Amino acid sequence: MKETRKIEEMKEMRELEESEKSKDNAVKCDREIDKFIQQIQLNAKKCQMDPFDRLENIPY
């Protein structure tokens, strides 16, 4: 009985560790995505767009 309980505790600890690793990876990925979006936004500010109300007679 004690051995079975010990095995169960070990499994629970391993699952908890794997869950923590997964969370860490998700946070790292979120940071990378945030940095990417910031770069896109900074680059977009460098581009000037004409307001839509000034666009006339544009062939398509």
C-alpha cells in the first residue's frame, strides 16, 4: 500500500513539473510575440498613409 501511494505521489510531482515547464514555455513564447508586435508597430509608424477621404479616382 505504501509503495503504491509513493508511486502516485511521484507521478503527481512529475505532472506538476511538466505543467510548470509548459507554462514557462508559454510565457517565453508570449514575450517573443509581444516583441514581434512591438517591432511591427514601430515600423508602421514610420510609414505615412493618406487618409481615405483624400483617395479619388483610383483604378482597380
